[in-house]
Amino acid sequence: MTLYPTLAPRTLDGNAEQELRLLDFKYAQPPALLPLYRRLRQHGLLYDERSRSWLCAHMSGLLSILSDGRFVSGRPAGSGTPPPTPGNVRGTHPAPGSTLRDRKASIARLLGRQLLVNDGTVHTRLQGIMNPVLRQMGHDMRASIEQRVEALLDAIESAGRWEVVQDLALPLVLGSMVQLLLGVKDLALDSLQQFNAWSQALASVTSGFFSLESMQYVLAMQETFHVLLAHKREAPSSDLLSVLVADPRWQDDDELVANAMMLLAAGSVTTTKALIQSLWLLLQDAHAWAHLRTELLACTDARAQVQLLKPLVEWLLCRVTPTRYVVRWATQDSTIEGKRIQAGQQVYLFLEGANDALVRQETPFDDAAPAAAHEQCPLLPGKPAPHVTFGSSRSPHYCPGAPLARLLLLHALQAVLLRFPSLQLAPVPVHPWGKNANLGALVALPVIHIPERGAYASSSTDQSIAS
């Protein structure tokens, strides 16, 4: 199975190394990216004169930079962007200016307060506020996630055709994130679509893709979160935002709102993509789907099924990298793998490209980890490959939402595999891709299946269908 159709690399005249440029990776359609990553990995760290940026898609260089304190996630002072400034006094939130420039400046200040782009003591403080409670509350959501998955599948099981994005991924992932953050268990469809539009817009501007519509959405989201903040102060509950509001370590309300928005948007957008494209990948091979169902049905109980699926989840996360690249800035002159990176220069680290090397086994696996990304059967025993989908575990910026993303993906796959023995991709002329080049996510995925009476009732029946 392959995530994208195999395409021949472009034929270029002259020096192939000089022909690789950042814009190729930012704006290429998803099917064309994998050949570009393979070519980039052949050159190690590569400097693109046009963008004045370094490009990296090989594992050793990527891990070196992610774990190196001389490279930071926020643009250093003196390199063109002013450092983030403190926000407003608690309880005050002036409206942004009316001009396009004023609104973009307001959004830039918002983005500058996020955990994602802060380093050092600020980053450590924000981690200390958010990470422990996010991990604990995410772990406690296991039962509600299982219930949400089952309720969504109950609604579509009798249909012969359904849409993965609208009928499963979006209400499951975004609905769970809204429940975690705001305590709202059953979100109305129009509210769900509104939160999705806001989250997509925030993900776009965070990746540097500004449009008039995305800026309007982000500013509307910011205003709504300030209102929610005031409400949680007056009537706190057991949701994550109420817990965050009660913590005195926030510098100001703007910082709290910026990071609450980030948690919702980053968690929902990336995990939704992971679920959609994991199903897309698995459904490309009917035999693999049948094999997985047979293995699941042979387990003695649900706990054994979960343990069986964990290597599959890691294999899928290696194949489907929700955030294609992250950017780091050099704070001082550094030599990485023989390449001299000057202070103030930026490095684009293509997580998707490094994971692709693992899939192709260009990078050796750990001795205790047989090829868990093997093309023929993703459910091989052994320790999964150490992918970088959530960043490097040695980096302070390792994604704190990784356990919750794994939980959502695992329980969704378990339920869908058990319920739909004959699930197939619906024939469509072309699969539509989203506009955010750093996500490259499918925006629709119709599937079809033949409802089979009693197929979910007994293990013996399921095994005969699967075979």
C-alpha cells in the first residue's frame, strides 16, 4: 500500500541540488511530495538561496536540530519580527483595528503568545500550566471517546454510503476536543461547523497562510474565547478551560486565550487529518482490511484488541504525518552535519519526509523493532519505528496532545474495523485536498459498505465474512 500514487520525479537540467527549493515543498500537490523528499534526503541539509532557508528531510539532521538548544521555534529578536509583548489587563480586550494591516498585526500578536513559538523560561512556564492537566484530562476521556464513537457509528451503520469527514472524523475529534476544553458534550451541527472553520483558519495563519477570510475567522474565534473566559470565571466547571482560568501563572488573559485556541485548533485539525487519511490508507487494500478484522476478532476481549492495534496506530502515524514541517531559527552560528548554519537563518524540518524514510527503510530500525512499517502487513509484532510525527521526544516542543491523538485514532479504528466488514472507498473522480500546504489533508472521503444482518453480532460470523 502507498499513501500517494507513485509519480516519477521531475526531470531537471543542471544542478539538481540547486533546483530544489522551498516553494516546491510548500505548494506541491500531495502526490508529488514524496519524490521531492527522496531527492532532498540525498543532499542532507540543503540551503535554498531563493527563500534563504535551510531544508532538511533526513532523520539524523532533523533530530539533531530539534534537540539542539541553539535552534528555537520563535523568530529571534533582531531578525525581522518584534518579540511578543505583554497583553492587556485582565478582563479587558480592545477590538482590533479596522484596516487589514491592523488586523494582521493583532493576529501576529496572538500567534506570538502561543506555546508553539515560545522558548526558554516562557515555554517552560506554559508547559507547566498546560501539559499536566491536558494529559490527565485526556486520559480520563477514554470512556466518553468510546461512547462518542459508538453513537456516531450507530447513526450511519445502516446506510450504504457515508462520509468519513462529516459523519465520523469531524464530530468525533472536534467534538471530543470541545468537550475537553469547554465541557460541552453534545455540540449542535452549526456550532461544530463554526468551530471547525475557526480551527482551520487558525491552523492556516499559524502556518503562515493568511487570507482575508482566515483572519476574520481567527479574530471572531479570539473574541468568542474572551467571552468564554469571562463566563468560566463566573461559573467554573470541571472542563479544561475552567482549570486553566484558575491557574495564577498566566501572564494575562491574551496569553491564556491564545493557548486555549491553540489547544483546540492544533489538536482537532491534526488528529482529524490522521484519522481520515489512516482510513484512506487502510481501505486501499481489501485483503489488509479483512486480515485486520480477523486478527481483532480472534482476541479474547476489547483490551486485547487495543493492545493488538497499538502497533498499527504507530505505523499509521508514521505514514500519515499531520504536520508536514516545522520551522526552527538558529540563535547562533552552528555546524550541523558539516553544514554551517548562520545565526538568524531558518531551517524547515520536514517531519513527513523523515517519516517517509522510515517507511522506505532508508533509516535503520532499532534492533528490537522489526520493520513495523512493512508494506505487506502493518500488524507485525515488535516495537514500532521511532517516528517523528509529534516531533522529537528529546525536544521541549514534543507535542503534549500525542496521547489523546493516539487514543482517538485507536478507538475509532477499532470500532470501524469491527462494524464494517465490507467497507470500501467510494469511486470518485478525484480526492479534494485542503488549501493549507502544511497539512495537505483530504477534505472529503466518501465510503460505501454493504450492511450485513448480524455481521456485528458474533465472532464466528464476522470471521467467515472477513475471510
